[in-house]
Amino acid sequence: MDDLTALLREKGLRSTPHRRAVLHALADRPHSTAVEVAEVVAQAGAAAGPSAVSELSRQGLYNVLEDLRRVGLVRSIEPAGSATRFELQHGDNHHHLVCRVCGRVRDVPCAVGAAPCLAPAHQEGFEIDEAELVFWGRCAECAAR
């Protein structure tokens, strides 16, 4: 995350303050919803003072997230019953644990070291390049209550 300008340019994107701010927000708070990313960006801008990132509109935020997702810098996950969440793309084939009670999301490494189920019994003509695995349950805090 040290040289975001170079990273963005390497992916064919202009390095804008909004794109850098969103990447910083996701580095600090992975698995954030768009609303949560907006809050982190706004707080960072307020803390930095008047010369900080100008206000980012809701549509502007979604455009930035989509640009970053499209070039592979950000990954979106959509746990059932939850808003879309965003995280930095690390290319490490990790999966997610989701708490049914509080909605907390945590990364979990792939147990087998390769994407699961990339060779289903019937591919129906699809060329499969990715599979997602979500483990559902209760986090330690919710289970203790």
C-alpha cells in the first residue's frame, strides 16, 4: 500500500485522491460495505483537514469501487442476506466465515490450497475460473452470549 499511485497506474487507472482513499479505507477495514467505506473515507478526510480528499458522492463511491473491482484490486463478496462487502484483492484464494447473529466476516485460508470445486460434475458449458466458499455460524462473542 506504500505506492498506490504506481499500483493504480500499473492497473491502467488514474491515481485519484478518491481511489487512494478507498484503498486505504479497505486496508484499514476489510469486509466493509459501501456505506462503511464512505464513513471511513469521510472520517479520514475530516481528520486530514481542509486540504484533504473532497467529498465523495454515493455514485462516485460506487464508481470507484467498481473501477477497483474491475481491475482486480478489490474483491466484492455478497453473503446471503447481507449488503455487498468489499476487501482488497490479495489473490490468496481465501474464503470467509460469516456470523449469522452479528454479521461479522472473517477471512479463512483455503483448507486445500486450491480453489474448491472447480471441476463440478456438470459444467453445463461454463468455463469456470473461480469458486466461493462461505462458512456460516456464530462468532465467539455471539456464541458466548
